Amino acid sequence: MDKTPEQINQDLLRPLYHASWRFYVALVILGSLVAAAFFAWGYQIYNGIGVSGLDRPVFWAFYITNFVFWIGISHAGTLISAILRVSNATWRRPVTRCAEAITVFALSISAMFPLIHLGRPWLFFWLIPYPSERGIWPQFRSPLLWDFFAINTYLIGSVTFLLLPSFPDFALIRDRASGWRKKVYGIASLGWRGTPKQWHRLEMAMRIMAVAIIPVAVSVHTIVSWDFAMAPVPGWHSTIFGPYFVAGAIFSGIAALIIAMAMLRKLLHLEEYLKPIHFDYLGKLLLVMSLLWFYFVFAERLTTWYGNFPSEMAVFWVTQSGRFSKLFWTMIFCNFIIPVPILAIKNLRTKIGWTVVASIPVIVGMWLERFLIIVPSLSHKYLPYNFGTYRPSWVEITITIGTFAGMALLYLLFSRVFPIISIWELKLGLQKKVEAAPALASQEPATEQP
Amino acid sequence: MESIKGNEMNAIYGLYPDPDSAQRALNVLERAQGELGFQDRDIAVLSGEPYEEYGFGHRDHKTRMPWIAALGGVVGGLSGWWFVSFTQKSYPLISGGMHLVTKWSDGIITYELTMLGAILTTLFTLLILARIPDWSGRKLYDPAISNGKILIGVTNPPEKARGELGKRLLAAGAETVKEYAR
């Protein structure tokens, strides 16, 4: 592909100006599901948290599963994008903005779940560390408060990381648009002109941000894992929970990114920009994370089994061969048995359809993993008289479905407002001629061909 | 030569189709400073993408941004440490004889605020150093740069040098030479 800057502008700005009927149909369907989720939440607020399936001893279930799951998905973006920027991976250019958007939306969705889970969301400010005469807050010893700081730092960092490289693209739209678009994008571009000083400071800021955001992303999911690991609950009180959660988050994040990129490629006709080689590289990362995830699961379960503590073994057996075993083996199947062979065979991994086939079960499997960490432990905590069970209500199921629809809806709307590929970074890739390996030359992203 | 009328700020510039000709034009302007009576700071370069391989992309290259970000991180961290220590002492919880100020858990909040300090400082430093936002529309600009053109020119050139500047910008390979005034 030898495209001129003008052709690249036209290709990547087309989705901002033209929407097919499919867009509106998707908008209505996804919007309806989100509306249903809000109705369910309203129903819960009106009638009380009792309409959910939460009951003694399982007080954390679908909502906290969703919270942890969406935090994990948020690792798709900023963390992966930052790692690719720091390592100067040239193939990252068409991928980074797709990824960074996932982080912002997934993090926003996940941040809603503590509010939904509160039951009385109007008391949300109790989460915030303000001086209180009740003698309860500020409780800096609580991992829940650590969450508040970590998630907010990550959200602010991720939004900044998404917006900074967008200014030049907003300026590009401003220059080509007319009417209200010109005004809106003129404001959004902050008067960007493209002086060497501006470019250099922007690139320097992105480098600093990339370095800063990686440890923040790692800390966020580590702290989420400590919500569990700091409690002496069977199956939770583990030193490897931090890295285990981080690995799982990156794993599910890459799977989400592959699915999102494949959908964007198809719907927005970005075949010349999102190439099979991008899916191949991400597929390799997904393969590594699948193996790493399995390693953590094996290490965790082996030490539990070898230790043979009765309270730990109660949780172990209920997931291995008891009531939750179907979910457990489905998780193993989705996270390891399906993706590993597909991604290990080069002929399959280099085909976009197959990487998507490997990624969809990972999303299912990682949601199940979060569920299996939470519910079996809470329902089999120490003495058998305290054992219980959990069954989600229609309210929790509706809200869960609504969040998936909400994610897709936000992404759909985002692609109508932002160029989904960073245009100036793509053009920069045209300048930087890279030597492609001969075997990969036929698949190398066209913009980076020598 | 096209011209845009106005009276506050004026400039003469060429639009170049590729970085090689833009670099030639910059070299021409740098050599002509003394002769035509303008200074290095009057030379304007605008592009739709960064050009790291060319000299004109390296103007105003020096910055202390990483150090400023690190300082922001230190300030954020110290603020975080002060915040948790101060509130724990001011609103003491009953801790059963254990330490009131909990260093291990306070370290987490200190760490998060260190990173937040670095991130926010980077953002604000960028805004200040890149001089954005600026919606005044009074600065030299041409929308053609969005289509890949590179603008090289001189702001507020001496009146008598305008004709010669136009000729030299054109000779360096400009597709078009324009006058700008606001």
C-alpha cells in the first residue's frame, strides 16, 4: 500500500462522517440492553439489594466478579500500548488507540460496580477518605480504600494517555471540517499547530507517560487482588495473587483487544491498516499469557493440594469435582485447551478468524475465573454449618449483560468521534522505514514496508 | 504569491511537499538571517507530523520534562505520605494497641500519589511548554499542513526583505509561497 497522506486522512476519517444502517441497528440493540441494565439497577435501588442473589454467606458474587473482570479487561489498553511504546515496537501504531480506548471504557464500567454493589449508591461518598466524626474513616488499612486511589490514578493516567496523542488528530479534523464539527474539533484540538517544539514535547510526554503508566497498571490489579488476598478466607490468602491477577488481566485484555480490532477492521473497512501481522503478534502475546496463566493456576492449586489444609481443601474439591466443577473445567477449556493449540500453530494464528476464535473463549474463561475465585471460597468458608450457596437473580444477570452491551456501545460511539487509528503516528510509521524479515514481508503492515 | 490581509502579525512562508525541500528551505533561511535582517526565533516551522530524521524537526529540542515529571512524582509522594499520616493522627482509629500510622499500607497510597503526581505534572508541563490551549487563532497556521505539506517561513519579516524571501523560499522547492497577516 502506497497511500498518500491525503488518502490516509480520507480512509481513517471516513467513519466520522458516514455511518451505515448497521451502525444504527447496533446502536438500538446495544442501547436497549444498556437501558434494561439501568432499569434492573433502578429496580434494585427501589426495592433494596435483597432482589439480587446475594445472601449469607455469599455477599460478593456477580457484581464483584464483574468489577474484577472489567478491571482486567482494562489492562488491554494502556498497559499493552505503554509496553509497546516503551519497547518501540513499530507495529504498534495502528493498534494503540484501539487499545487505549478499551482501558478507559472498561475502567469506567468497572468503577460502577462498587456503586451497584453498595445497594445504597447515594452513600458512595463513604468510599472516599474524608474526615468523619463516626470514627470509621479514613481507614487507610483497608484494601478497598487502596482501590479508590489506584483506580482513580489509573483512570486519570489512562484518559491522559488516550487524549494526549489525539490533539494532532483533532487538529486534522478541524482543518478539514466545516460547521459545528470545525468548532467542536477546534476546541478539542486546543489550538494545536504542529511546531517542532509541540511535536517534541508531545512525544516526550508520551514517553514519560508510558513509563509511568506501566507500574500504575500493575499496581491496580495487584491491589484488586489484595481485596481478596488480605482476607484470611480459604483460597484467597495467597502471596501469588498479585502477579496471578496481573497475568490474568493482561491475558483477558489482549483477547478483548483482538476481538475489538477484528470488529473494527470489518465494520470500518480498515483492512489496509489492521493487517494479519498485527493479529499474529497479538496472538503470540496471547499464547504466552495463556501459558503463564496456566502456570499460575497449576502452582496455586498444587500448593493448596499439597498443603492439605481442611478449609482450603473444601474449596479445592468443590471446584475440582463438586458443585462448581463444570464451571472450573469450562474455564480450563476456554483459557488453555482451546487457545493454546490454535495460537501455537502458525498457519492458524496468522489468520484473523482463528485468533478471534481463540480469543472469544478466553473472555468467557476469564469471567468464570473471577467468579470461581469469589463464590466457592465465600460459600465454603471454614466450618460446614456456615456453608451456603449462590444463585444469581435476573437483576444481576441483566446488569452483567448490560455492561457488555455498554462496552460495545461506548466503543461504537467512540469510533464515530475519534479516529480509531492514530493518524499522525501512522504517518510517522511511513517515514520510518523498517527492515522486515523476508518470511514476514508479505504480511508486514504496509505502512512500515521498506 | 498569494496573500492574506490583516495588520497585527504577518509572515511569509512556503509550503513544501516533502521534508527534503523543507530542510533546504530552512537551510536557506538560516543562512539568510543576517543578510535579510531577521532572527532565528522568527523562523517558523509547522508540520502535520513530527520529522525526527531532519534538522527542522529538531528545533527547540532541549527540554527538562523528565526531570520536572520526576519532581512532580516526589511532590505527589510527599503529599501522599503527609496526607495519610496527618489524617491518621488527626482522626485516630481504635487500633487495639497497634501502630496508629501504618507504614506498609500507607506506602501503597504514597506510591499511587507519587505516580499521580508524575502523570499530572507531565500533562501540565506539556500544556505549558507546548503553549496549548490557544484558541486565539492569531498564530501562523495553514490547514494545508494537514494534507502533508510542511510550512517553512519567517514571522514579521522586514518589509524590504519580503520580495527576496519569497523568491528564496520558492527556489528551495516551495509549491506555493504565501503571505499571512492577522
